[in-house]
Amino acid sequence: MHSTTRIQHIVLALLALLVAALASRAQAAPQAPETISFKVGDAERRAIVVNAPKAGEKRPAVIILHGGMGSADDMRAKSGFDPVAKANGFMAVYAEGTAFGAVDGRHAWNTGHLLRRQVRDADDIAYLDGLIDRLIADHGADPARIFMTGGSNGGMMTFVYAVKRPERLAAVAPVVASMFSFDAVPKVPLPILIINGAKDEEVPLAGGMSANALVRAAQATPFKPVREVVDFWVKANRSKSEGAAKTEGSVTTTTYAPGDGGAVTEFIVDRDGGHGWPGAPSRRDGNAPIMAFRGAERVWEFFAGKSRSTPTPAVAAPRTVQVIEFPNLVDSARNRRVPIKVHAPASGAPCPVIVLSHGAGGDWDTHFAQAQDLAANGYVVLCLEHVGSNRERLTNGFRPMKNLDAMIRDADEVLARPKDVSFAIDRASEWNATHEKLKGRLDLARVGAMGHSFGAFTTMVVCGMRPALDWLEPPVAPGKGLGPDLRDARIKCGVALSPQGVGEPFFIAESFGSLHVPLLGISGTKDSQQAGQPPENRKDAFALWPTGEHRFVWLENARHLDFTDSSGSGSRALPSASRKDTQPVARAATLAFFDMQLKSKQEAGGRLTVEALSRFLQGEITNVQVLAK
């Protein structure tokens, strides 16, 4: 009996050791690869993540873009990034383009110049923006160490994204690729490694059309000579113009060190290399890939140690703000009063101008605190009062809900509000010439619009969207469809707080396509729309906006009235429990967008990202998304 008990104890001990060993092994094992799937417009998009960190930890992320007719799985199999990621502690993220053709597994990137018939209107900028947001929010990516590389068509897309969104990346490495256009320039320097093969026939160093008949047929624009591409980045990065060249075997590496406030530009050319991912096996006859080094190892060598620190949130400049009231202004052409309250820096150089439109039932103080904040940061803000949809009309006869419903369908008021904005800009021009306190203080070459709810509608219309006639009373001929074009060409951008989607009472699907200038929309998951439309209706309409420098900020738990703030004015405002939590992130996004569009501040784009705006999250506002197109 004693012997049996002893044997049982030994067996149990051995089992315990085995379980502990297995548990230890499981803890040490890397995270299994996982697939990210999400919608971009109507398209379902995916990516594969390898070597993600444990919960609560952060790692660098290298986003890897396959070539034309490739896939995320194909790039993972041939690029060699998996072992490099695991050895060096970063995430390898294999992004995937849009499927095309009859053969499964073929995908491509929409650079605007290659394979554009095959990928149609795929918005790959929005896809990559969304992918980065999800990597940061859900997969432990370090927002300061997001990198991107790609081969061939994927390298071309890397160039495109690097120009469009340099503030979101720490470094890039386009491989066996070139650019098609130098029309746009990145707003901030971005370290870049450019790798090409001298014997590449598909993307020739000399530029022009590809020697490959299939590639040539898919080209809408000639490739730029790679030497010119390097020069473009040396200038954009403020790198030193004289490079230091080093040749090892068939490979020459030229490094252009960063100048003051700039970034490094590095160019590798292999005299024996052709097309394809470096070091990967190829079945091509001739035009074989670079074999002097492995692409994944060389790219990570360049990325390692680089980071882009998240920009510090903007703080109101120490400016004194003056308030000037014009209560008796009348647009004589329409016989309509348009009171305006001006918030302006008390001194300094001429400032950009923002025309601010309140919602239904508001007045010129509905956004008092927001106007003060913008003025403190160097803007002249013209707060309008729309007399046909103000607080006085809302409370007339003590029937506010009926009055509210009437004013948002009132044909005269719906079509008059955008004209109030144009009237305000006209008056600003006069004040800039003659007013004692405003003379020479307004920069009318840089004008923006901003509004909430009915004021968002007003902003959207003066920026180019067209109102619908379907709900106007009395009817305006022909009674249905698009109303007049009421945009003001002097307005360079807009911010729409609680922008409307499709449906009663303001817009139909066709309204959005004529948007003329960059627009920022801000809304939230509790921001219900008129006629019972859910909050998501506001965000869903963003897919109908045309391609441009547009953004949409979506806040978890933000309510409709959160986007107003009359504090400091002495005016009573309708209460909203989460206003105090919403205002910091909404104001930060608004200021960043206006700084980007009206002041051309290079760092402002970096303040309008998930990682930057997340710094302002508090209380009920628990999450933020930033869409772009």
C-alpha cells in the first residue's frame, strides 16, 4: 500500500512538471497569425498580422504591400518577413489590395496610374488609414513606429501613401517601384529607402513605359526616372544634396543625410538585379530579382531604431481676444437681418477667417467658447445669427418642437442660410478696409466655414454640396431632386459638426458629389439624426463624399448637443451630460483641420489621427475613429 502511494505521488509529480512545461511553452509561443477584416465603403478588405504583442504591450508594425496580381498570403510566403519580425520583435502586417480578374488570389493597388481599370475606384488611402487605426487600437501597434514597404505595384502604393500621409509613418521602403507624378509633396519629412535593380525591365531605371507588355497595357502614365524620384525625396525630406556612396559587390548604396529638421533619403541600386522581391525565388526568364541581399532583412535594417513621436496636442496661444458685435446688419438685397458677433485676436498679423453657423434654435452665442478658442489660436471668427431659425423663432408661441420642424423645412430659411454666410464674408471685406479695430486684420484669401446641425447643413452647402428640394415647404420647382448650387468660391474648407446623411430633411444621395473643398465631419454614436435616422447615417454618408482631403471623426458616446458650447457668454444652453468630455477632442480635431487647410502647418495632419486625438479621450467618450478620403 505504501509502495502504491509512493508511485502515485511520483506519477502526479511528473504530470505536474509536464503541465508546467507545456504552460511555459504556451506562454513563450508567439501569437498566432490573425486576419483583420473591415469595410472600406462597400468593399470588404483584409490583412494578415504576424507576431502581434501580448495584451497591454506595444510593438513596431511593418505594413507590407504585395505586387500586382499578388495577395497578402503570397507576399507572406515569399518576402521572408515572418522570421525577421520574430527575431527583431516587430509585427509583420501583410496588407491586401483589391481583387480583380477571373483568377482567384489576384489583387492590385489603386495608385491612380496603374491597373486603375482593374481596381476601379478602390480607396486604398482609406484602407491603409483604417488598417493603421485598427493596428493601434486593437493589435498593440506603437503609433510612433508604423512602417511601410512594398514591392512593384505595392512599392508604387507605398510612394503614394508616403506622399499623402507622411505624418502617420516612421519610415518607408518602396522596392522595385517608381512614382508617376510629382504634383503633390509630403507635408513633413519622412525617412525613405528606395531599392531598385539596374536590369529591371518592368520598372526601368530610366522611367517611361514598361518593357513588359502586360504592365505597359495597364499603365496610364509613364514611370518617372528613378533618379528623379530620388531627387524628389531628397528635396522633400530636406536631406543634404550631396550623397555618400558605398559599393559592395554589385550593390551601390547612396545615403543623403538629413539636413536641419529633415530626414534621411537612401537609394540602393543593384547593377545585376531585375524585378521582384529581393532574395525571393523567381520563375522569370531573365529579369530575375535582386539576389545580393534579402529584402526583409535590408528593409528592417533601415527601419530599426526610427520613430515618429506623436505630435504634442495644440495649446491655445497666449492671445488676447476681442469681441465686436454687429447686431443691426441688414442684407438689403434680401431685406434680411444678419447679426454677426466677431471674435478676433486683439493684435498681430492678419488672420484666417472662419464663418460659424449655429443650428436650429441657436444664436450667435451658441458656439461662444469654441469661437474664443479659435480666436486665441489665431483666427477671426464671425458668429452669425440666422434670424429665420434662431432661438427667438424656436420659442415663439411656446411650441418649440413644432417650430423646429417648421424651420428645417422652411424653403426660404433653408435656401437663405448659405446666403447669410456669403453676406458675412462681404461685410468682413468691408471691415478689413475701414473698421477701426479690424482694418488689415483679416486674411480673406484664407476663409473657412463651420457649423453644427442646421449649421452643418449650411457649411456643407457653401462648400459645394447641394440641398434636396424634396422636403421644402412651400415646394420649390421642380419639387424633388437637387436644389441650387449655393457654394461660395471664397471658402477654402469647412468643419461640419453633426453633418447630415442621406434622408429627411436636407440631402439625397446625389447631394454629396459636388463637394468642392476639403471638409471635416465630426459626429458620434449617440448623435441621432432627424426623422428617426440612426447616428450611423451621418458616418455612412462619408462614403458618398468625393475623393479629396476630407476627414471624418467618429466619437464613441458623443451626443448631438455635445458639439455646442456657449460657456462664457452668459447665454443659457440646453444641457448635455457628455459635452465636457466631447469638447476637448472635437476642438482639437477642428483646430488641427483648420491649421492644416488654412495655415498650411506641416505638423497639423499628425494632430488629426487616432493616436493624437486619443490623448483627449475622457469620461464618456471612450474611443475615436478617423476616416479619410
